[in-house]
Amino acid sequence: MNCEPIKEQFTVHRSPFIAHIGVLQALAENGIYPESVSGASAGAIVGALYAAGKSPQEMLQFVKDSSLLKLFKVGLPLNGLAKLTYVRDQLKAYIPGDDFAQLQRRLFVAIANLNSGECEMRHEGVLSEVVMASCSIPLVFKPVEINGNWYVDGGLLNNMPVAPLLPHSDILIGVNVIPHVKTASKNVQNIIGIATRCFELSILSNTNASIQMCQVVIEPKRVQAFNIFQFNKYEKLFDIGYQAAMEKMPEIKKLMC
């Protein structure tokens, strides 16, 4: 049976973002190369690298070359917020040109405008600046200023930014690394745990509508055992994403035919 050529689309979002790389590896092994990608938060990093033509193995090298200590640069400042300067520098080193216009594939990045209270979908301009804004987790990293406005993690308002891909889609694949799972009581018995869970619930709420727009949703639920900064677990996270995508491969291929 022959399959007609299609345009696969792929949307990624918040960490543990390394699982997204495993998903892309599984797709590539099955001859599936999405033409467009959208992302929010750390998913914007994977989206940018993929749109720049980087292979999953090159993305893993990006993770290996990244250091948690360097991520925080000279440590947390007195006001409790760190800058994402290192992320910007790493992206500029890996992606020449540092502009959406230089990318090989279409990319949309969600960023949350603190001034207007609205989510903005960016697809042009300075790449590292927009990605850095999308990764700025509230109360962890400093907001990023762009043209006089201040921006934070796009996942706060739109964690799975599917809508921009709809006009370009034949098949839309969503990857949800914050699936709706029950958390243990011990995890919500201190201020950090409560704040984290509230942020997760906000993300879950704004993800539901986007999930309904996808033909296929990949949810590597085992990522729940990891946190955003466990770069040293990259092999396990990669494998979790890979296995979750492989389980969905029959469903994806059926849609392609």
C-alpha cells in the first residue's frame, strides 16, 4: 500500500525537554520529518534546534555540552532570580545567524507577555532572544525584555501551542511531557511543592484544548520522575521519549496512508 506524501507537524513544550529529542529520534527512524514545529518553555529549545536542521544526536550533544552551573552563570543573585544568558550563548553557538529567517523549517515559539497578560506566538526576529523568553520560568529566571515589554515562560499561558500549525498541517503530532497524573501528598506539603503543583495545574488546564486539536498525542508519562534540571539523566529521558513515540508509531503510520 502506497502512502501519499504529507506534511507532518510537531509541537513540543515544557521540560523535561530531553524526552522530546527521543520522540524526534523515533520519528526520524521511521522516515518522518515534520516540516513545522511549535514549542513553549524548554520545548522551544528543542524546536529551535530541530528547525535549524539539527539531528537528534546533535541535540543530545547540545545537552551534553550544557552545564547546570553555567546555566546559572555566577549563581543566583540576591533577588533570587537567575539569568538565562548561558542558554542564549549556547543557542547562538549552535545556530548560526540567530534569526528565525535563517531556519530550515517553520518555527513558532510561545512567550507570555507580563505587561499585556497575553500569549504571543513569535515566528520572526532574533531567535535566541525569543527562546530565552519562552524558557524564563516565573520565580526562577528573570523575565526577558523585548521591545519594552517583559516576557516569561510561554507555557504559563499556552503550553502546547498547536493553533499556529493548523493552517500548515496534514497530521499534527503533540508531545505532552506534563501529563495529568496524581501527585503524592508529601509533594504538596511545603511552599515549594505547593507552588510547583499550582504551576503544573495551570499548565494542564491550558493544554487540554490543544490536545483536542492533535491527531496523535505522545505522553511519555515516566518523565514525571525527573525534574527540569536533571541534565545528567539525558540518556534515560531520551529513551523515555523514544519508547513513548515508538508505541504510537502504528497510529501515526495509519494516519499517513
